[in-house]
Amino acid sequence: VQLQASGGGLVQAGGSLRLSCAASGSIFSISSMGWYRPAPGKQRELVAVITSGGSTNYADSVKGRFTISRDNAKNTVYLQTNSLKPEDTAVYYCNAIGPIRNYWGQGTLVTVSS
């Protein structure tokens, strides 16, 4: 499974970005897909995740501002980020969970200026 993340950029506080993660390869094996970012004291923290059935879960810090969605026909997961804050600045990594291992994309940088 290969993951290609895109959509990051520089935005002012209060702005929005839509991140995309396109999956290719043995995608039939993928269950959940999500987005992670580095956090103090952790290697990466969960930002949002969506299961193959469409159930979602979010970090408390992004609830109400970020929305994760999944287009199965395009094998793509999106993260709509609204009301961005400077503390959202990070490299966002796409993740896919397979039956044996997790897969990671290369990350896309989101920079929020105050």
C-alpha cells in the first residue's frame, strides 16, 4: 500500500485547508485510514480517523473544526480543516491500517500564521 498526501500549505489563523491522502496498491486490505501529527511527548498523535464503515473519531483539540471523509471510489481520504489555529501547525501524516501492519504517507506541512 502506498499513500500520497497533499494539500498542505500556509494559511492565516481562521483559514481552511483540505488535505488529501490517495491510497494505491493492495487497498482491499485497508480498514481504517486517518491523519496524525507530531505532539509534545509523543511520536505522533491521532488527529482524525475513519473506518471502512464510515465511523469517525477525532482528537478533542480538533472536534468541531476538522472533518474527515472517505471517497472509496477514489481510494482517497480527506481532512477538511477549518478555523485553523497556530497550534495546528505541523506535518500531517496519512495512515492506513492493514491486516498485518500500518502504512504511512510522506506527510504534508500545514503552517498557520497568527
